[in-house]
Amino acid sequence: ERPLQDTTPKADTLQQLKRDLALPTLPEHMECFDISHISGSFCVASMVAFRNGRPDRKNYRRFKIKSFIGNDDFRAMEEVVGRRYRRLHEEHKPFPDLVIIDGGAGQVTSALKAFLGQGLEPPALIGLAKKNETIIFSDGREPLNLSHHDPCLRMLQHIRDEAHHFANSFNAELRRQKLRE
């Protein structure tokens, strides 16, 4: 007897995402990073995790930027991506199937530097640039624009928007704490 195949819309979208992005494996586990700051103050980052196209909230992470003070999204991205995957590597935990960066080529390059600078093999790594919702690849492939109605793009936007909201709420929490001091 054959096991039943998952034919939910999310499963179909993950299959299509694998094809559209030419991924080596089905992106069952995805992690997305976003940086948030107010003119360089209260610089923080978020990482959200999705499993099988759904939020995995117990694995969301928040980061305070530690290596510098100011407004440098690229350095902030390199720091938090480096911290996240160095820790997973040290704990012998698997990397996600797909890492999504909220941003364009500069942020993607910074995330890639975080892996390569530590001698870690990066998983599939893309950026989602807001202006035209362009998918940026870390391996030098031409950027990809999917239809704004494409379920794959909508899934990526949902993950990115979740990371953005999580980072902004952490930023606001830190500002409220500072006001109470």
C-alpha cells in the first residue's frame, strides 16, 4: 500500500517553488531574515522559520546587533546570519532547505559572506527585493520576477512580511523599554 501523498495547496506551492527556484530539495524548512532600525538606532534583526509552508513560531529568533552601532543593513545581515548558522553548525543541527533574505543583492551578498567567512556550505539562499518583488539568487543567476498572482511569490511574500513584522515589533519593544528607563 502506497502512502498518501500530501496534495494540499501548500504542498503544491512548495513543489512549484522547488521548480521555479531550481532548488536541490523541496523547501520544507525555510528561514527568513529581516533587519529593523530607526535611523540606525535600536538596530535589531529577526528570523522566522516556516515548515511545510506554515509558520513555525517556536523557532522564531530575535537578534540585537552587537558588532557595531549605526545604520548598516549589510553588516547587520552578515552578523545575524553568521551567528545563526555558526550556532546551528556547532550544535550539529541541520540548516534549512532555503534561506530568504529581506532585501536585494547587497543583503544577499552579505548573507553569503557570513557562510563563506566561516567555511560553511550555504543552503539555497535568495533575497526578495521589495520594489518589484524580484527574487535575487546568491549563485549569480539572473534575478527572477514571478507574476504577482503566483502562489510561490505569495508564499515568499508571506514569509518575508512575517519576518518584517517580527523585527519591527522587537524594535518597538526595545524603544518602549528605553522610554521607561
